[in-house]
Amino acid sequence: MIFSFFAHAQVRNIADPSCVVDGVPTLKCLEILYQNVIFLAGAAVVLILFVMLVVGAFMYLTSGGDQAKMTNAKNTITYALVGVVLFMSSYLILNIIQTLFLGKDGPSLFNFHIPDFEP
């Protein structure tokens, strides 16, 4: 509930008039669904990584000098930071691929588009 409240500004409504014809969803609704899933997945990854950093910091602060607990806490923080780097680098790699192979004005890897079909 709280997560959807913060993400509501970016998420498009699936009942958008551009994808519903006579009350029946069309394939154009997949564009909106794809954009919503990509945005919410990215937001969920960032939220989970932040929580893992906080948990690792709390574990480190409450270790009381015990080497095993400190090692476990350091590993949690390290893996959370590795996750942040992987998430950011995946986005950067996709942008580089898009710029090099599709051009700046070409189709976007982040926007799913189904061409209009007229029989």
C-alpha cells in the first residue's frame, strides 16, 4: 500500500483510453503493463538494497565486538553495495547499448511499443 502510494506518480493506469476499445483491453495495454512492471521492479530493488544496508549497519553496531557477527554484518553490507553497483551498471549498460546500436533518436529499450495494426 505504501509502496504504491510513492510510485503512483510514475505508474500509468491500465484503463488508459488508448488501449481499451469498447471496454475490452487490447494488446496496447501490454505497453502500459511493461512500463509499470519495469518502474516498480526498479523501485523495489532500490528499496530492498536500502533495507539490506540498514540491516547490515544495525548488525555491525550490535555485534558487540564478536568477530563472527562483525564478519556477517560486513558481508551483508558488502553484498548490498555489490547489488547497488550491479543494478546501476545494468541500467548504464542498457543505455550504452541503446546509444551505440539504436541511436539517440531510435527506438528505446526502456519503452515497449506495439505498432498499430489496421486490418
